[in-house]
Amino acid sequence: MKNNFKKYILLWLSQSVSQLGSSMTSFALILWAYGQNNSAMTVSLMTFFRFMPDVAVSLFAGAAVDRYSKKKIMLITDSISAACSLLILGLNASNGLAVWHIYFVNFIIGAMNAFQSPASSVATGLLVPGEKLAQVSGMRSFSTNLNTVISPIAAAALFAFGGLKILLIIDLLSFFAAFFVLAVMIKIPENTGEGVQQRPIFYDWLEGFKFLQLNKGIFSIIMTLALLNFFSALTYENILSPMILSRSNSSTVLGIVNAVTGIGGILGGIIVAGGKFHKDSIKMIYFSAMFSFLLGDIMMGAGRNAAVWSLAGVAACLPIPFINAGQNVILYKNVPPEMQGRVFSVRNAFQLFTMPIGTLAGGFLADYVFEPFMQSGNAAASALSRIVGTGEGSGMAVMFLCTGISGSILSIMLYRLRSIQDLRE
């Protein structure tokens, strides 16, 4: 098992490099797409087409993960995602790239992620000793947020220097490096159950769902986090970039804010990876969510410059690794390894289904409700302008105030649910 953990470290490092390439490309595509029409809805639709297939395909992906080789699934899905980057590169080179092409590519990548995510989660459980699972969650949060720090600044600089072309080439090179490591140097143990190949694939998803029904505490955590994801999707997942671009008129400021925001996640990941976290996983989940909404969202809405926005991003992201670690510890502890693919896919489907709804609602509310409201000049708008300021982007700032207040209150209310409290030993 010790050698397997060393292999996981190598896998984690190579996948992190590939994720950095993909993150830089995603950031550059947001800049490119928003520049076409200055619409928050455009960014919302990019996010929607990324999440929507992920939710739909997740209903069946876990069964495939439990049936077939996790390694092969990861290699195939990563290859298809890389082909999407190659398609964008070709369209951009021929000056034929349009926003709808990005929607299409995001749809395909979202579908691939529905298979890749549970396969990676199960592979982690097979390679990593049980006592190191919380630390590994912290490591993954650390690398994800390190990418958040590096990718926006690097992408903004490279985008200004060489456009999408150079970013897409780097993305593809990082993919080939990660592909080689996984294909040649990593052996993932398999745990496919006997007879599972003969069962209808939908039966396996139902089996994962029935497992959660019998474990009401786990199911309650999944569904409550789905509700909190909705509030997060209203703002951070889609209108953060349009708000900062419209209020600062600078892609450099957006890059700085996104980069500094990742520092919060890095700090949280370091703390979790070092084992310095609250042993009460349930309290850790919901109190971390409360602080993320209360400090991050409200400060983000009230901020009017890069310094305050950056501090808000740190406050919002630092608690996220604690939420992920708390949930992962509970799942790995209570779900048998042979059931994890099915349970993780059902978890992904339920927790992510609110994200497409939230992204579309956020884009619509920004463009057609809150922004016009703040430009109306009525008494309520004038009162709110004392907190968020005036001008373009002020309506989106008010949205952050709303999610900060409602999300923090809701986190505490959900924590007190009896089914969740009963999960404690």
C-alpha cells in the first residue's frame, strides 16, 4: 500500500500539470467570449453547457466505473477532452471560432468529466491508505487552488502575447505528459464485482441510489450541499468574472483577483493536508460553508477595488478544502469500496444538478433583473449603492450580498437537521 501511495503522488503531480494547462485555456476562453458581447449570460451559458451533461451522464457513469478499468476510463475521457482543445485550436487558426463552438466543446468536456471524476475518486481510494485520505483531499485542494493562483495571471499574459493559440498548445502538451505518466507508470488496482458485467447498467445506478436511501445521513449531506451549490453557482461560478471586468475594465485585475483568490484555497489545502483540521467532519462541512458565504460573498459584493475583491476571494475559498475533506472522510468511511463508483456518480449527479440551474439563473438575474434595477435610480437602489457603489456591475455586486446572507444562514439551518446529526457515532 505504501508503494501505491507513492504512485498516487506521481499521478497527482502529473494530473495537476494537465489541469493547469486546462485552467489557463478556460480562463482565456472566458476573456475571449465575454469580449464578444459583454454579457454575463454568455459566461453563464459556457458554465451551463459544462455542468449540464456532467449531471445527466453521471447517472450512468458510476456503473461504468465499477464495471470497467478505472485507468482506461481516465485515459479515454482525457483523450477526448484533449481532442476538444485541438478542435478549438483548429477553428481559432482558421478564424472560424464562434461562441457556440465553445458551448459545444464544454458540453463534450462536461460529459467526459462525468466519467473521469468518479473514476479518479475510486482510483484514489484504491491507491491511498485510509488514514491518509483526508490529507490527500487537502493535497488535491492545494493543487487545484495553486492552479487558480497561477493560471489567471499566466493565461492573461500569454493571451496578450500570443492569443488562444499558445494557450491551447500548452494545454495539449500538458495533456500528453499526464497521459504518458498514467498509461506507462501507474497501475491502478481493480475491484470490479463478480457478475456486475451481466446486470443492466441502470440497475447499478439504482443500486447506488438505494444505498444512499438506506443511509439517510449521507444522503442528507449530499442534498444539502447541492442546495448550497446552487447559491454558489448564482455568483462565483458565472458572474464573478463579468462583475470584475465591468467594474475594473481590466483583464489584468481579473487575473490578479483570481490568482490571489486561489491563495485561500491553497492555505486551506495545506492545513487539511497537514492533518490540522477539526475531527468533527459534519461541523467542519457546514461551519466552513457558513464562513465562506458570510465573509467571502458579502465582502466581494461590497468591494470596489482589486485589494478588497482579492481578500474576499481568499475568505471564500479558504474553507472549501475543509468542506471537501469532511465529505470525503464521511463517504470513504461509510461506503464499501466495491460500491464507491456507483455512490460517487449518484453523489455527483445530485450535487451538480443545481449548478446548471444556478448558472442560468445567475446570468438571467444579472442581465435582466439586478443590473437594470441598480440603474433605475429608485430609493432601494440608491440605498444599496451606498454599500456596493454605482455604475455597471453594481447589480451583480448586490447579488453577492444576497448569496452571502442567505447562504450563511442556510448553512447553519442545514447543519441542525436531525438526519445529519444522527450520522455522528
